[in-house]
Amino acid sequence: MFVNTDTLFTNAPCGLVVCETKGTITQANDTFCKWLGYSQTELIRQCSIQSLFTIGSRFYHHTHWAPLLQLQGSVSEVLIELSHRQGHTVPMLVNAIRHKTDTMSYDYLAFFIAADRKSYEQELVKARNSVEKSLSNLRQTQEQLKENQTFLSVAIRSARMGIWTHERATNQIQVSQELLQLTGLTSSEDVKYPDQFIQLLHPKDASEFEQTIQRAISHHTEFEVEFRLKHTSGKWLSMEGRGHAIYDENGTCITVFGVFIDISERKKAEKALASANQQLAATDRKKDEFLATLGHELRNPLAPIRNVLEIMHRHIEQHSELKWYHDILDRHVSQVTHIVDDLLEVTRISQGRLELRKCAVDVNETAKTAIESTRLFIEESQHTLQVSLPEQPVILEADPTRMTQILVNLLTNAAKYTPPGGTITLSIFEDTDSAIIRVTDTGIGIPQEKLSTIFNMFSQLTPALERAQGGLGIGLALVHGLVEMHQGSIKAKSEGIDLGSEFEVRLPVTQTQPTDKPSEQIPTPDSDLIPKKILIIDDNVDAAESLGFLLEFDGHTIECANCGLDGLKVAEDFRPEVVLSDIGLPDINGYEVAKRLRERDWAASIYLVAITGWGQKKDKLLAQEAGFDQHFTKPVDFSELKAVLREIE
């Protein structure tokens, strides 16, 4: 005979209840309702199964039954006391399973009156037979759960994680086997109570750990805390704890659940990375210091070479064969000087010590100056230079000297890396609120993978190393730094090897008009120069003597000294009108020489000129504070020095 399943459920000889995992009753058969004296409408969706338990049974349900059901999906023959509507208690045995649908999880409960054990056992057999049909997937679910638990355990161990819970009612700590393995403990009894667990924390971390969890409980939020946990070997493990609290219907915390992760290796890696960054920064600082020192040291030998070239120039009319030698040396000294200047400029930019002297500048005029400066080099390289400039002025708020550097370096770079007979194009135009400077060439090109690093300092392409005229790879780095200091941008384009390159600079334009340039004064002929008594102090004997020869050609009376103290002694006897002093001297430095001279009554009016390889702004300020009237960077331009001497009364 066919039996309707609804009838079987309603009239089953046991109490059958279906509820949500949080306890809300969704179904209850007549048997269960009759045993407790309620109607279905009073129970279904109106109360939770826990509300029908006595207080002791509720606690047992929370601490044992519910966690067991959550863990393994079922509980069997649990003795629970339920409250009858009329107030007396009804002891029952309960079996439960948890079943998960596509969207929800439900608990299926079967209750039996425990007063008559034999009757219960008979009813249990019948109940098992009836519910086995509806629970045919239970074993498969349990097997899947066990498999998932195995995978989860493997994953937790692999991730060096462990589970930690604090039951507030019993004030006991429970830890997973994985956490025990992490700490080297053999039994959870070693950390059963909070005081035992706190003893494993680093003394400096224990208070923060407890306060963080308490704040999370107070605000009903998740917690995240880092702390050190002691291993049985004595070493400290760096841990990261994350978790949350579980609350009852009144909002009272009943359990704190946490996942602890061993982050010792991550901390070690972070520390190593920080150390590497510090070492890299230190290396970078040393590199900048080395480059600055290198520039200074290179300028010292350039000074006497430049002086000797000037002496040769004085004799060219009498010895015409010297002109060829002079011109070759002059070009190469100028090139070395340019390299040293670029090297120091890019170092100053990287250290944030380069300052711009901005004014309204017509980029057309800057371009003309740069073209004139590079014309000889471009012609010697047998290139054709094509220039396209706008008819109207394009005004920038810029440092004119640095703008010339940008254009000179771009044109020089194009000439260097273009084979003889190539074409270089310089075009300037205005686009909305920006000035566009574009330099293209038919040279060796840039591989696509190198476009992003082409502006790095010392960046050199392999074809450039093999085929170009050489260089340190600092020109484009300098251009990039100067463009950024002008709030502009620069980008490189190339279709690849031997397909040429294009560099485009974009700079903001301004409405300010450039001021008129002061008319250049025609220098007074050397015959009108008033001879002066000049003392040269320089530990580089060649530099001092060669500069002295040049000045003697102009009729000046010269004395030389090669250290600061000797210079002071010579000055006392010689009583010079002008002192040209190096700064880096073997005994006292040039600043001290200037200070001591200024202290002497007879030397209060002498003209002090610093001539040194150190040419940064701070060096000029130090020279001014020490009492110097003028500052020149080696190798000094002799025409500029003569102009200064001509102006001294």
C-alpha cells in the first residue's frame, strides 16, 4: 500500500523537526508538538529549537552538540531536556544530521521520549528505517567532508597556519594540531587556559594581543594582530592572527575564533629587503659622492691644460704650425670639460641640489644658440641638419642655460649615434599650451625593450657601444632630469635597430614676455689693462705656474704658493692686489686663507678669487661667506678671468 510521505512525517512515532542552522524551526510534526504541548503554528518560524531546551541543555547544545554537528555533520543519541508548555521538563534522546541544499543548510532532528527506554529503542529502529530513505546521501556527504577536512589540514600545514579558539564560558583555549606542530608543543593541555597561552607570547606583545581582541569584541569587528610566539626550542616565531568573535542572541561574546599564520619567513624577507634597500641607498650615495669627487679631480688637470692652450694661442701668429695642434687639443679639452660638466649636473639633479634660474625664454633663441654650439660637430660627422622653427616666439618660463643644455645634448646624441651622411631634424612648434621640441635622426635606432630605460644614467645600447663615438651614457639622463625640473616630459620613439630615433620634449608655455637683453659691452683692449700684483695659491704646481705665465703675458706681476700657510707668508711680503686661490689645499683650505687675509688691515681691500674644482651652489656660498669676491670653476675661462681683472680698480 502506498503511504504519503507527508503523512509519514506528521504521524511518525518520534518527534521530527527541521530547523535552520541558527535554530529557527521550519517544520515540526504533530508528535513533537503533542509531546511539548504546542501547536505547529506556535513553533514553526516562531521560535528556535534552543529556546525549548532547559538552561543546562542550552549550554550543552552550545558547547558540545552544535560544534559536533558543525564538524562532522551529525550527532547521535544525545540526551536533552526540553521544557513543556506547562513548565515541567521532558527528557528526550535526539539524533541530528545537517543537510545542505543549493542555497541553505538545514538540521534534521529526530526526538524520542527517554522515559521508556525499550519503547524508545523500538521506535528508534522504526525511525531509523524511515529516515534512512531521506538521508541516503548522508554517507557520501560525510565522506566528502572528511576528504575536505584532509585537504584543509594539508593546506593549513603547508601555509604554516593553526586554529585557535577561546570559549568564554569555560575560559578555556583550544588549539588545532597544526598550531601545536608550529610551536613544537606535544599536547593542547599545555595551553588549555588563557594564562598558559599568554606566557607563550613575547612580553612586549602580550598586552597588544589582548587589547586588540578585546577591541574587536567590543565593536563586533574582526581582529588582526601581529605578535611573537615562543617555540619550544626557545626561538620566537613571528605570527599574524586574524579572526572574529561569535555572539549569542543577546550580543554576548561566547567564543573567539582565530587563525594564526607563521610569517617568520616573510618578516625575514622584509628585513633582508629593507637591508638591501639601505645598502643600495648607501651605494647610490657613495656613487654620487664618487662622481662629484671624480668631476673635481678631472677639473684639476684640465686647468693647466687649458692654461697651456691659451699660451699656445698667444704664439700662433709667430708659429703658425701650432694652430693645428692647438685646435685639436682645444676641441678635445672642450669635450672633456663638457663631459665633466654633464657628469656633475646629473649628479646634482639626482641629489636634488640643482636649482633653476627661471625667466621668460624664447625657445627659438635657445634653439639657435644650441645649433651654433653643435654645428661644427654635426658637420664633422657629415650629417645634414634640417631645422623647422615657428615664425612667432614660443615663450617658456625656464632656465635659459639649462634649456640650451637640453637641446645641445639631444642634437649631440643624434649626431653621435647616426652613421656618417645621416639626417638630423630639429623641429619646434606650439601645441595648445605646450611647446614641442622634436629631434629625429636616421641613426642606429633603439630596440623596443630598451625604450623604457634609455633615460637611465649610464644607459648604453649594445649597438651604441659597438658603433658610436662613445660616451658615458649620461647625456639623456641629464636631459630627462632637466626636462622634469621644468615640469615637462620627454619620450623616445624608434621602430627598431637601424631605423632611427625620435625624442620629443613637451614643456609648458607662458604668456610672460622675455626682457630685452642688455647690450654687450665691447671689452677694452688688453693694452688698456692696468697691471696688478697677483698671488696664485694652488697645490697643483702646473696649474699655478701655467696660469702665472698667462697673466704675466698681460703685464701682471705674479707670485705663486702651493699651500695655504705659504700663501699667507708670501702675501705678507708681496702685498698683492689680487689673490687667486684654490680651495682644496694640503694644509689649511682656501676658505681659511681668505678669512685670515681679511683679518689683516692691509688686506681688507684686496680682491679674492676662488678657483676650484668644486662648483656647486653651496661651494659658492661658502666662498662668499669666507670673504671671496668671485668664484670660478676649473678649468677657468681665461677671457672671463681677464674681464674680472679689468674691472678691478
